[in-house]
Amino acid sequence: MAADEGEPEAMNELGNAYFFGDGVKEDKLKAAKWYRRAAEQGHPEAQLNLGCAYDFGEGVEEDKSEAAKWYRKAAEKGHAKAQFNLGNLYYIGKGVGEDKSEAVKWYRHAAEQGHAEAQYFLGTAYGKGEGVKRDHFESFNWYQLAAKQGFAQAQTSLGYKYFLGEGVDKDNNESAKWYHKAAEQGDIKAQYALGALYQTGHLFGEKDINQAAKWFRMAAEQGDANSQCSLGMLYALYLGDKAEAKKWLKLAANQGNADAQSHLKESAFL
């Protein structure tokens, strides 16, 4: 009733109801219709939602240029998620010309509002020198902000920074701490990194093969070829199970992992 009377907040909420099928039958077309009506009245959340609809072709035909247009309207009103999404389009050059500097600008706007994913992307931009001068200290700081909010990819990257000593003093214990946080959220890269730390003995000065196998397995079961190969080698060299070794090495080899393919050619793994 409120939406029919022209209330933009109600229009946006009704659009959400249709989008998610909450209280009504899911209908992306109707969702986009209500988002548009609210967006045209300047409602920033609806502008974001309409931008997402165009970005991913939900309820409307996919159109990155239209997505960028609506993201920009919300972004210029200070909407952090819209700023982040607009930054992404500039980063990949879809709907707008590729412009890493412009991407960084919008990531920064969102990051300064506490948007964790934007903080992570900004940290990555500084780490790679994309759209901004390379600066490991700045990279570390943005990763840290995102990591403290629980963003797993940032936690992994922060662990990597501590391990290498990039932008911060090298500290294996801090590295492991952040890898653990990310790994427990299911982050494959963190699980693999933890496995490697335990396997090489970088954590406590001695190897812990059982812990290494535990973390390699978590990533391996998610399909990570490097972890599958490493797990296979642990079974072959330390855990005494050639059948398990061959199983995991084959899985990695089938994904094109060169190390696994090489190991399988050796008689010890046949």
C-alpha cells in the first residue's frame, strides 16, 4: 500500500520481498520494477539494488553500463557497497573503461567507511601497485583493518605479510594466528599455508606432520590441487599409506598439477 502511494523506502522493501521470495512468490522482474521506481526517486539502496540487477542480469537484461550508472548514483550519495561495486567495474573494465586509479578511488571511499571487502581490495592495490604507488606498509594497514572485521581473504593476506615481513616485522607466530582465523572460515589459501608451515617446522621449530595433513586435507577436499599434491606426498613420505598417496596425487595431477604428475611417474608412487 505504501509503495503504491509512492513511498520509495516501501518500494525498495517490496522489491526485496519479490527478489528473495519473502512473503510473496519470488519474481525478479517485479523486484527490478520496484527497485527502479524507488531508484528514480533517488533512493540510494534501491539504486544499488537496481545496479546489481543490471550487473548480474536478474529481472533485467545484463547491462554493465546500466549497472555502473546506478552504482554511481548511489556511490555519489556515499553508499559504501555501491562505491565498492563501482570500483570493481572500473577495475575489470566492464561497463566503464578499465581504470585502476578510478577503481582505487572508489575502493578508498568505501574502505574509509569500514567496508571490509573494499579495505581488502585497497590493500591488494597497494601491494601490487595497481592504480596507486606500491606501498607494503599501506597494504598491510588496509589488510589489517579488513582482517580485524573477520574478512577471511584479508586474514590470509595479513598472514602472508607477517610471514614475508612486508610492511611489518616478520613474525611466524602472527602469521600462523591470522592463517588460522582464515582457515577456520574455510579459506583454501590459508589452509594450504598452515599445512606448509606445520610441514616445514616454521611454527615451533619442528615439523608436525599430523597438523600439516589436517590442514592440507581441508583444502584438498575443497579441490585445491596444491594441497592435494602436498597431502599425497605426506602420505607417501611420512604417513606410510601409498594408496592414499596415489589417490591424492592423481586428483592433483588430473587438475594439471605438474609436481603431482612428476611424482606419479616415480616408481615409489606406483
